[in-house]
Amino acid sequence: MTLEELTLEIYAERALTYFESKHLVTWAINVLTLGYESENL
């Protein structure tokens, strides 16, 4: 998945279903494995 797809998925999940903050950790790990790095991650 691309960064955009991962981000849209996490936004949709937060808006439409019960959301666990652990999913943000999974999102951050996936973004890092795609090669994106930031001080905010």
C-alpha cells in the first residue's frame, strides 16, 4: 500500500468504526517500512 492509502484507511477506520490507538502504531510501522521517516513518527 502507498502512504496515501494507509492514511485514508486509518482516517476511515477512526470515523466509521470503534478505533483502538494501537492501530496508529501499526500505521506508523507500515509508513516506516515504506521508507518514510519523520521526527513526528
